[in-house]
Amino acid sequence: MSLRREKPREDFRFRANYYYLLSKLLSEPPTQDTLRSVALYGVPNADANNIFLITLNALAQAARAKPQIQALDDEYHDLFIGVGRGELVPYGSWYVTGMLMDKPLSLVREDLKALGIERIKNNREPEDHVAALFDIMGILIECDDEYQFKAQQTMFEKHLKPWIRRFFKDLAAARKANFYKKVGEFGIEFIAFETEYLEMSV
């Protein structure tokens, strides 16, 4: 079942794009196409007048620097996969309970079922992976109606807010992070923005 609509509100569209951007970067090692997409998100330095735009610019500039794809692949694997496990464990269950495949995952699955969102076939990652949750938020945002705004609020409040800021702080400070340090720093500011935005009513 698809919940997408063709013309979301302008502010919704920007929010969805940022969720999809971060989802892409956190779901797999960056490709050249990914870097080209990230590079487009920068704004003129004169317009970067707050920490959100400053960290977004820094991420875009890191992509424009054209880091080696193999180095990015190694960095991604060191951070999120590793031998046995990476430096970070990007799952809600891990951050909330210290265990994988725990109650937070079952709660996500219950809420997704209620929303009519089905797991993608052949996707091996549990639904509480940070990239999966960000993709879900993007889908909900693109629906662009009052009911789905409430669904955005619920999804964020229950399944992201309890742990996602800690995850991005850990990513920004990770020993193996280079390019992904910029991802973490932007993620911190994006989550601060979303926390405030989702406390508003439509």
C-alpha cells in the first residue's frame, strides 16, 4: 500500500527530502550518485545564518570534496557493520533496551501495520533500523494531510525521539567517522528542528 501523494506542502517536502537524504546515507555506503545528490543541498555561505544550515553546508561541502568511494565504503562498514558489529549499532531496540530485536521493534511493527505500511520484500534489516524509520517518516510526510501529520508526530515521539539524538551524537563523535562526522552533526540539528516542528499543530 502506498501512502504517497503528488504535491506535498512546501515545508513538508523539504522535511521529507532531509529524511530521505539521511536514510540513504545511513542505509548503505555512499556512491558517486549519492555524493552528487548530497552536494546539491548546500546554500550560499551568506545564507547559512543558523546552525542547521551551517551543518547542512558542511555536509554538502564534504560531498563536493569528492572523497574516495572505497574510503567511504570502508568508513561505512567500520561504523555500522564491522566484524561482528560496527562501532555503532543503528537500531532503536539497541539504544532503548541495549538488545537487538527487542520490544521497541515489535512496537514499530504494530504501528506500521496499523498505518498499512508493509515491509519491503527481501529487506533483511529490522524496521527499527535508523534508515528504515527515516524512510517511513518521509513517506508519512509526503501524505500531507492532518491525519498523517498526527501519524508523523506519533511515529517520531514513540520510535525516534527516545534515542535518535544520542545516535547522531555518537556518530558525530565516532572514532572511525570522517565524512560521517558531518552526517552526525547535521543529524543532530535536523532532529532538534524536527522535535520543535512536530510539537506544533497543523
